[in-house]
Amino acid sequence: MNTLNQQYEEKVRPCIDLIDSLRSLGVEKDLALPAIAVIGDQSSGKSSVLEALSGVALPRGSGIVTRCPLELKMKRQKSGEEWYGKISYQDHEEDIDDPADVEKKIKEAQNEMAGIGLGISDELISLEIASPDVPDLTLIDLPGIARVAVKGQPENIGDQIKRLISKFIKKQETISLVVVPCNVDIATTEALKMAQEVDPDGERTLGILTKPDLVDKGTEETVVDIVHNEVIHLKKGYMIVRCRGQKEITEKVSLTDAIEREEAFFKDHTFFNALYDDGHATIPKLAEKLTLELVHHIEKSLPRLEEQIEVKLAQTQAEMERYGSGPPTDAAERLTFLIDKVTAFNQDALNLTVGEELRCGEKLNVFSALRREFAKWRDLLDRSGDDCKCNLVQTQDHEKERLDWI
């Protein structure tokens, strides 16, 4: 990982910083930005992968633990520099001095935006981590896909989560990082199905297999075939990782020790050692691949993004021109500017009193539109009155006939 970061430092960091700064400015509200979105079914090992990459503990547990999209911005520092963290959401921004506080701060942010309970929100939490031990990488973690609502959740929680995930992965600028446990049938996972729906050719989908230590005996070769892209083909391929399990967390095995154990696991495994030798296994190799994929994706997307920004800029400039020039900076000129505006307003008011139409940009004054609507309303009332009068005459005739018969 360190070799790769040194080799690509001048190229990688500026690309990722550019997109991060555009996202922080709110550009993504109007334009889609390149991103890697992490998706997976509940209990797929998604949080464990992100923990291993970032070096900090994230919310864990059963059910929905990621209740808001989490933008995880990792920045590699020079050796010897201190760890640094910052969390931002809505109008709140807070520095984090201790990595052990990250999980608590994320939970507080989720409770603030999604409410205390089990609901979700589509508002983004941004977590920035700077450390010599993390890769230059930005990921967006999304809620795990739930199939059945539990106590305290709305009945349609599954549909809510799917809509939120689709909002991100349907964008052509987003790479879908699909996390799937080795001990389940990959073809039946909801996360991969969703990725295939928006990316049927697998051009922007990368698969991550987790929990290789839980594979049933006799199915190891199937896992190897999946990673070698021979089962469900994805152009970006697959990686396989082994992260800390609950037992290791309980035993307080550090993330550094967990990476060493992971390497030993793959090196010594009868079937999976070939995947290690091919560079398809372990968290450090995954970090390398994700960093390169993100940078290549950004470089590929930049020309299209530049065109979109130029179009948006031209539209905004045209709209600004319709508003005219703003007030001058000189105090004496401001007084003249105000007098001119008040005089123009008074003239418009006089024109309205004599029935003259005012033009506001390309549209007519609202009074002209109202006059047309009132004319339509008058026609409707006239027709309704005629119909009512006709019905009344018919009723009177029927009543007269009835009385004559009696």
C-alpha cells in the first residue's frame, strides 16, 4: 500500500481532493460526481471491510447500523504525522481527536438526522480521516439491504433502503462496490441483483467476497471460481478479504494484528493461497485496487463533468444577466441606483393603473395571466348558468305536467 501511495501520490491525491471539494460545495445536487458506493445485504461484512480500510471502528450490530449515507474520506499522511479526524453533517462540523470516538460520533450524527430508533435518512454524513496508515480513497457507505422490518421500523423500510441505494448506484459516475459473504449463494444476494439492474454489463461493479473462514467444506473451489470471474462476470472483477470476526473484536484484536492474521490465513490456505498470489486477496491489495479504480474513474469522468459544469455555468450566467447589474459599491452611486429603482417601480405602478402590460424578462406580468384566467372562469360560469337555467325550466315543465295530470 505504501509503495503504491508513494508512486501515485502526485497523481492520486489531487484527483480525489478535486471531487471531494466539489461534493463539499454542494455540486452533487446539480451534477453527478465520480464515487465508489459500498452496498451489501445485512450482515454481509460491509462494516468490517470499511473498518479494515479506515483503521477506525464503525457502528456495528444486528439490523440496520448504517442509517445515513456515510462519506468516508481517507487521506494518507506522511510517516510520523498524527491521526486526525473530522465529522460533518447538516450545519454541524466537529474535530475528532481520538479514533476511539468515531463510532460514537457517527451514532450521534445518525440520531440527529434519522431520529433515535431504526429509521433512515438520505442526508450525507461526511467523515474525514487522515493517517499514515490509510489509503488515499473516498467511499460512500450505504445502509445494508433489509428484507423484513423489525420492531421500531416502518413496514416499508426495505423499499426505503432500496430507493436510497438506487439513488446512488444508478448514476453512471458511481462504481458499485458489492460486498457478499462467501458462505451464501452469490446469485441470490439482493445487493448484486440491484447492481446488475443498473449496470447489466458489469462495467462499473466490483465484487468483494468476505468471511472466507466460514465457507462450507467442499465449496472452496466455487469461491475460487467466483474470484476468477468465472461465475458471474464483472469487468472490474472480484477481491476476497478476511476481516475481524466478532470473536476477535471481543478479544480486542487490533486492526493491525487482524491484517497480519488475514495475510497468514490466505498464504496458508490450501485453496485460497492462489488468490493471494494473484493479488486478489487481503485488505491492502483491495485498497490498492480501489484507489486505482477511483482515480481512473475520475479521469474518465472529468471531460464529461467539465462539459456539464460549462452548460450549468452558461445557464446560471444567462439567468444572472436577466436580473441586471447589482448595486454599485460607491456610496454616492448607491443613492442614485436606489432612486432609479424606486422611480422605475412607480412608473410600473402607474402603467398598471391604465391597463398597460409589464414585461418581466421573457414572461408577461402576472396581472395579464390573471386576466386570462378570469376570462376563462367567466366563460365557465356563463356556461354553468345556462345549464342551470335549462335544468330549472325542465323541472318546472315536469312539475306543471304532473299537476295537470292530477
